[in-house]
Amino acid sequence: MHISDGVLPISVTIGGYAASSALAAWSVRRTEAEALPKLAVMTAAFFVASLVHVPFGPTSVHLLLAGLTGALLGASAFLAIGLGLILQSLLFQFGGLTALGANALMMGLPALACGWLFQTFKGAAPTRQAVLGGVAGAAGSTLSAIALAALLATGGEDFFGVAKIALAAHVPVILIEGAVGAFTVGFLARVKPELLKPAFTRRAGAPHG
Amino acid sequence: MVDADIIGLPLWYLPALVIVPMIVLVAAIKRLSRFAHTRSTPGEAPDWSVPPVDTAAGSTLFHRWDVRCKLITILVYSFMITALTQVTMALAALGLSCLALVAARASPTRVLLRLLAIAGFVSMFLVIMPFTAPVRVGDTVIVFGRLDWLGFNLRGLVLAVTITIKAVAITLLMEPLLATAPLPVTLHGLAKLGVPEMIGQMLLLSYRYLHVFRHEARRMAAGMQVRGFRKRTDLATLKAVANFLGMLFVRSFERTERVFDAMRARGYRGRFPEPVELRLKRRDVILAGGWLVLGIALIFLDRLAWQG
């Protein structure tokens, strides 16, 4: 779920732009300069993946993939998500212009958190990685949902009801994202384990060339 | 309950005034979205090398407007719309957006698709807010029958309607902003405005490969269907979807290396050639200035009305 224009107070939209630009700049610095074109191509893959709809009873939900993006791209994930959101407003008509910064924070911060979680605790055993992938998937959408509710709540008391219901609507998404995260990471651990290391990021503290 | 005007209505008004309009709204959105999607995908296999964003080769005011002025004006003006608080001023902004839409000769189907994309999120406000906005002094609350706990707060409805109008007003500006110049030109304009050039390049690359991967994903999905896969609400479906995603990532990851090698083989050194040379004319600046003054006037009137 993306926040559309005209909902958030102007201070929050501008603050969202400022914070997400700073984070995107950090994310660029943490990505190998050579790898930026490759990251762009990978962003396209994540974008296409997020268009996949999973049936849920009579309706269907589409995946947010914040957790999985973080797990696979590490610190570069914020940049990838920002680009994805811009493309989405260019191409698929979703997502707003003024709410872009807030949306990037809503998806990008959980991705960074999940990326850190996954890379720190993943170990070497495929089962453990799959379980952790599930945790990252579920945590990614949980944190996104909380961020959405928190952003909506900045509008004042009148927005609390909507924020609560938006939070509740994310429960099935969280379950589905958890399962898909676990299975996808399990698949990658068997098929191409090198994808589970963030290939595009430089190590923290490495000199910037 | 605090001091609020409470209007009691018999219980049968609830379906008439609330539930039926909601069902009509949802049905209308569903119907329109089916209509828009059948209209917008006439055939498969569009030409990847020409981004569909630049279908507009027209010569309206928006096409001739300097892309830098256009980006700044519409972005700043959109933020101004966000700052509005009154329904009347939001309506005025909506009127201005409609004028821009006509002036830019935007494609009605694409505009409709953009509106439908926000329809779900915005209807959530329209449906939930009147029932959940806390009652304050001077509010008008409609209570149906003995359902005291389900007060329909008119102030919440007005707030939700204001949000909807603001959202629509900004969404309508997206087509004049983005579809009146080719994507590389728009990104070039952004770069000239100080956005790092790398961001524009990455957007172009993602944009290009997005189509490639969509095509690939569609082929993979067709293969799964041929082998008898049907989407259901069960764990097996999730597992199949996850393998599908995993395969998509593996293929894309291998592709990134080949793409980058091909780019370097063609002489890529961290830059793309400039698509156009931008020249700022006086007319561009006057249009930008005039529009922004209009935006400031809207905010001014908005605050004035609020105090009065």
C-alpha cells in the first residue's frame, strides 16, 4: 500500500523528502561505483517481482518485498526502493509525487533493518537462511505497516481510525510475505547462494574510491 | 458525548445514505478499472527502445515549456496543494489541474489509470474517516437508530473529501508533467536541476530492463500455467510463487553482468550522451512564475478563510 498525494501534512512530506534523500545518498556511498548500473538492472527485477499477485481468499494481494529486497541487496536496498518508487509513479501510475519521500522511508527503512538482520544472523546452513528469510519477509512488511500507520497518524487524531484499519489490513500480507520470503531464500540458498551476499555493497569503513 | 449537534435518523437510513453509496463507489471503480485496462492494452510487444512515456509528440504549451521550469513548477505547486486545508480551495486547485490537463491534451485513458491507482487508498479515507473522526465541539454527528457507537461525523466526511480532492488535483498534474516530454529529456532536466546524474542513468536503465523482465516473467508464468499451475490460497501456491521469484532474481542477476559488459564494450564511461540541449526562454520563466503565484494565492486564501 502506498500513501497517495494530499494525505500527509506538508511538513511530513518535506521531511520525508529530506530524510530519504539523505538515506539514498548514504546508500549510494555504500554501493560500489561500478555496481550502480547493475543495481539498476536488479531494481527492475525487484520491481517486476513486486507486481506479482498472490491470491488470498476471494481477493489477491501483491507483495511489498521490502524484507526480501533488504536481505538480497543490503545497504543498496534503499536506493533500489527509491528508484522503484520513482519508476512506479512514472510508469504504473501508482504512488504520489509529494508523498514519494514518505513512501521511500516507509519501504526503505524496513528493508535496511531486515537486510542488517539477515546478513548478521544468516550463518551458513540453508535451512537457517530460509527461516531467517521468512523472518525478514514478515518483519519487512510488519515494519512497513507500522511506518504507514505512524505516517498517517501524523495527520492528527482524525487519522487514527484509518491508521488502525490500515495496520489491520496488513496482517494477511505479513503472513504471505513471511512464507514467500522463506521459500525464496530457501530456493536461492540451494540454487545460487552467492546471491544471498549483498554483491553490490562495499564493506563499511572501506575507503571510498 | 461532548457538545455536538446530533441528528437522529431512523435505522433504515443507514443503508440508504451510507451502504448503498459505498457499494456504488466500489462497483464504479471496479467497472472503470476493467474498462481502462481493456482500453490500454491493445496488443503485446511494444517497442522497447522507444519508451511509451514519449508518445506525446504534440506541441501544446506543456510540450514547449522548458523541462526544468516544468519540473520545478509542478513539484512546488503540488506541495502547495498539499498545504491546503479548505474544501473550496482544494476545489479551485482541482479546477486548475483540469485546465492543465486540457491544455496538455493528456490521454484520457492514462489519466483514468492514474486516478484508479489512487482510488483504493483514497476510498479507504472516504469510508473510514466519517466513522472514526473523534467528535469535537461544534461537530455535526448523524446517528442511525440506536447505533450510538456508530456516529457518522460530518466533519470527518468533509476532511476525507478534502483529502480526496487534493489527491485527485495532484494526480491529474502527473500526466502534463511526465507525458509531455520523452523520459530521457525529463531525466536530463532533473540532472540539470542538481539531481545526481547517476540517478537519472539508473532510472533509464531500470526502466529499460523492467520491460525485459516483465516479458520474461510473463513467459515464465505462461510456462507454469502450461504445466498445470493454478493460483490458489494455499502453501503450495506460495512455494511456487517463491520459486518463480527466486528464478527471476537468478536470471536477472546473471543478466546484470552481461548488460554491464555490453555497456562497457560500447564505450560506457559513467555517462550517457545528452539527449537535448536545453535553452531557457523568457516565456518559460513567466509561465512558471505565474503558476506559482497562483499557488501562493490559493494558500493565502486558504489560510484567510480558516481564520475568518
